[in-house]
Amino acid sequence: MRYFFLTFQTETYHSIKQTYKFATYRFMVARLGNRWAVQAVLDDHVNAFRGSPTGERYFSWSSSYSHVFGDCATEQAFLSRFADHVSGSDIININMTEMTTHQRKYLLSADGFPYYDRLLDRLYYTSTSGRVDRLISSIREMHRDRVRKDTSGLTENLYVVSRGGNRIYGALEYQRAMQTYADLGKLVREAIRDDDASEVEDFFIDGYVIEHYFRPRQTYDSINDALSAKRVDFEVVYCDCGHFERDGNAHDVRNDTWCDSCFRDDAVYVEDVSEYWPRDDAYWSERDDAYYSYDRDDDDNDADPDSLMEYSTNVLDHLSKDLSITSSPHGEFLMGIEFEMITNGRVSQAVSDVRNELGDNYCVCKYDGSLEGGGLEIVTAPRGLPEHIRRFKGWTVHSDYRAWDRKCCGMHIHIDSHAFTQMTLGKFIMFINDRNNMEFVRKIAGRHPERDEQARSYAAAEDQEVLVNPSKAVKGKSYERYRMVNLQNLSTRESRRLGFGTRFDEGRYDTVELRIFRASLKKERLLAQIEFTHAAVMFCRVASWRELNQSNFLKWLKGSAVGLYPHLSDWYGVRRRVSPCLTGKQSTCQDQPEPVTEGD
């Protein structure tokens, strides 16, 4: 007899994400002459067979699927018959390989024998030859005797009373569970001795062993308590989705904690509440191509640009971008501005006033659930830097308006992603996120995640470990939205062009969003922030990645760009023949970040 593993994939079209989702399934195959027996491998065991590929996730086709195909003289004939038999799915990439020596040994062990026994069972009951029947029976008995010998001395079932509750183990399962408990206890003792729980963390993250043999919650709590008592860091969390995850990789999903895998598979961003929710809890809007907390498609109200518009409103449905500018990695580029503020008066009056002042062909005002009562968000069309400066410079700010002192308002600037090469974007991520630039960035932005809770919630920094060079900054970039630099608006094409593969592939606007700014109605800061965004891109185009710091930025600004960014130059005082770090409007602007006290 010969033994094989057979795998195939199915593809399912995801109508919401408009992408194809693939799943891989695995089967065992036994061949005896022209007869082929097939048995599905359960999802709990697909990767248990030694020699199976690593890093690929398998799914179980059906726990009860088994079948025999007769009169198949060749592998190709069998595969063709098999594909026809499961033709209810869109099957692609069928592949069959003969089992390795290690895999056959596992198949004939006590763990793998149930699969082997079922394969022989199918061959036996579909055989029409007495000689073949006897051959199959002798093979089965030989291996059954071997399994009995391996597990001799164990009762059929063992009823175990444990701290976490009662549980029934099978004979072999009990033997392996006791060994696993011993292995885990050894790892915990070594972790306490070495003050290093990394191997215990790996044990939990592997997942299968814990979930199969233990009561996960009770086991986790006991070990976490033991390590905490010895002050050993244990950076694993037991998530509400029922899985273990490393602390830094867990996600908040509607007040629950989810592992990274479940988050990627089933969490969706809900636009009107600015949170991630389980997919089944949210409503998909075909009209707006986004998720909401309510059935938005039942709302028949037409959008009116002269009133406060919904958060999901696409500004390009009402305003046009500047067609005279074609964004490119070596030339000029478009930007769009989102400015949050609060009015002490009527919101409708503020909307009318803002559009009259800034221009009804330049901006709309939208609702933003993250703001308190009286809040609105000014959203501009994609335009060039000179127009943005001209519009906001000419804006007469009403005395009812507040932004800086409310501590909940931010300004986000969207940069056309076509302004970047992969190298420039990598340097841009490094420049903005580098901890060494923290005070420099905080002075212009008004906040920083290392110092200010508002920024930490809405504009978190990247892990410093990935900022060693532009390439690693791109490869290690977080896919989360609430980052200093957000890339979730990239389309699949732009995501691939910029070196991210398909990590960012659900966007429609192709923008790089800079989220660092605390909103200010003081013109000296507001105009300097807008110019800083443009200048940071231009600086990263020409600077070496080893020069991405304050001193080199100011040297570049004073030497070759001072005339291009007059408000930013005034902010830093680089138009005067004095030290730029000690003068300029950054020192005299009334809107200043709160001083950092000891312990912050």
C-alpha cells in the first residue's frame, strides 16, 4: 500500500471587501492497486503530522468525509474523479504528495492510527476480493496490536478532578496531558529562575497544545499569578475571542480584547463611532461602501453641502480637486485637510459661516462622533499648498469657535500617495515617528503620543525597532488607522507600489494621512502646521535617511526652502540671523502644549 497527502484550495468571493478569500484543506489517501481511499483530516490535527508545511493554515473539509474511488489506474485519473466528487466548491490548486517516512510513522502511531484505521475500513468494506479482505484485516490487526502495546496499562477512560474543574480524558490523551503538564511546569520554573518567560509565552501562543489538553482560562490565570508573584514579565493575554495573543498584538473590538488573527478576519471599522466592531454587529452600507452602527441605507435624506453632512460623506461627491496639479514623486502634489473644531453657538450657523469664509467650492462641514456637542469637521477638497494657505490665512475666525483648549480636536492632513516613492515614504515614517524627534515634532504638532493622551489615542507612534532604515520602516509599518502616519486609505495598486503588498488594500482615496496635529485656531500655528506637512515630504525626498532630525531639517529649510514656506520659517525664526531653536513664533504663539511634569 502507498500513502499520500492531498491538498486543495477553494476560493470564495467576498462581496463586501471585493476580494477573493482562499481556504486550504487536507486529506489522507491510501492506495491499494486501482482503489483509492480518502479521509478528511480534522482541523485539530492537520498540522500534527511531522513534515507538514509550516506557516500555512488548514481547515477541515468535513469531519465525516471519507470515500473510496475504484478503477483509477493512475494518480491523474484519481485526482480527476476526486475533483468531480467535491465539485460543489470552486476548487483550485489540487496537489498530492506521497507521505514521508516521518509522516507514515505518525500515521501508524497511537495518535494517527484512527485515520489509518478508517482508511483501511473503507477499503475493506468496498472490496470484492476475499484475498484483499484478508490482507487488509491482517494489516489492521498488526497495527492495532502495536497501538495496544504502546498504551498498555492505561484504563479506557480516566476521570480527572482538577482545580479548573472535572474533565474526562481518553487513555492516550491522559498520558500526553500529564507529560504536557510536566513540560509546562518545567518551563515556568525555568522562567522564574532566569527571569525570562519567553518560552512560556511561546508555549501559550502556539495555542493547540493548551486548548487541547488544558482548561485555557484557568491554566493561564494560574501561571500568570505565579509569574507575577515572582515579578517575571509575562506578555501574553487571554483574549475574549478565546485565544492567546502577545500583549502588543491584541486589539480592542467593541470593549472586548481580540487576538490578531480574529481581528483581521472578523473586525470591521465602524465609521460613525470611530471604533472596531465584530462584523456581525455592524451594518454594511452599499451606498457609502463602509460599516455603520445602524442601517444607514434606510436613511433617505439627500446630502446637502450647506448643512452639516454625515461623517461618511465623500468630499469628492460635492467638490472637485485641483486638476492643474498632477501629484508625482518628484514634483508638486495635492493635499486635503480635515480640521476639527467646536462652536459655542449653533452648528448650522457655524457651517454657513465657515463655507462663506473659506469658500463653498473649497470645503464642506461634517459630523464627527469623536467631538463633544457643537463639534464639526471642516473637510477641504484636494488642493495645492498655496491655495490651502491662502484660504486659511484669509479666514476670519469667529469668537464662538474653540479647538486647542478643548483638547479633543485634531487636524489631519491627507497627502496624495503618488507624491511618494517607497524610499521617501519609508523616510517619512522614520522622520515623524523617531523618538529622537519627539520634542521637535511636539512643538509644531502641539501633541505627541509619548507625552499626551490625546495623541496616544488617535495618533500612536510606530515601534522604534522598525525605524532602523526606510526599508524596515515600510515592512514593519502598523496597519492600524490610529497612527501618526495612517495608510489605510491606500488602494491595492498603491499598496503594492509602495512596498506593502496587500497589507493596505481596502482604501479608495490613495492618501497618506498625517494625524499628528492638535487643532489650533491661531494662524501662526495653523499655517505653519500645513506648511510643515508639505515641507516634511520635500525634505524626506532629498535627505539621507541618516539625516532625518531637527538640525538637518532646519538647515535644509533655511538653506533652500525658506522662501517656499514663509509661515514655517517664521515659526522657527530661520529668516533671522539667530539660532532657529531659540526664536520664532513657536515661542510666542498663545497655543502651547502643556508642560511635561515629572512622571509624565
